[in-house]
Amino acid sequence: MAALNLDDLFNKMVGAATTSLSGKWPAISALATTSLKTLAQNLVNVQELLLAESISQAQATLMIDMQKNSLQTVLLSEEGLGLIAAQDAINAVIGVVKDAVNVAIGFALL
């Protein structure tokens, strides 16, 4: 199992969010960046917990689902950013790291 790299995950996520949210990114970047960093860190933590057999696949999935919901809440806090735009941004963020995370973790987490 290859170790996930926090900086690599985070940079890919920020790039995807910036592209997806384009004109809205400047207004939400501070909040979104913090949430993306937390999501990236939690992905790394989940991998470590799985390797240590401290959590199950179901618990890992629940942990990451909660982080995705938190990111959605942050994105929706920007006035004028609708649910569809927020979900598109989350899908873009997850999409750029999905394969790397799923291979590193060993099951379809994302």
C-alpha cells in the first residue's frame, strides 16, 4: 500500500476547486482551503488508521463522508453558490484524488 502524500492531495484538490468554482473562488478560497486541507489530512489519517487496523472500512467511509458534508456546508456559505455548483466542486476535488486514494487505501473509499 503506497502512502498518501498530504501536500500532493491538497494541491490537487485546491487546483480542482479553483477550476470548478472559477469566479467564486476568490470569495470562498480562505474557508475552502481550510476545509480542503482538513479533508486531505483526514484521507492520510484514514489510511494510517486502516493500516493499524484501528478502524473498519465502514468507519473510514463514514469519516470521509462527514468531511465531504463539511466541505459542502463551507461551499454553500458563499452567497450565490448553489447546491449544484457546490456538488460539482466537491466532485471535481474528489475526482482528482479518487484513484490515488482508492489504490493506496485498498478499497473504493471515494
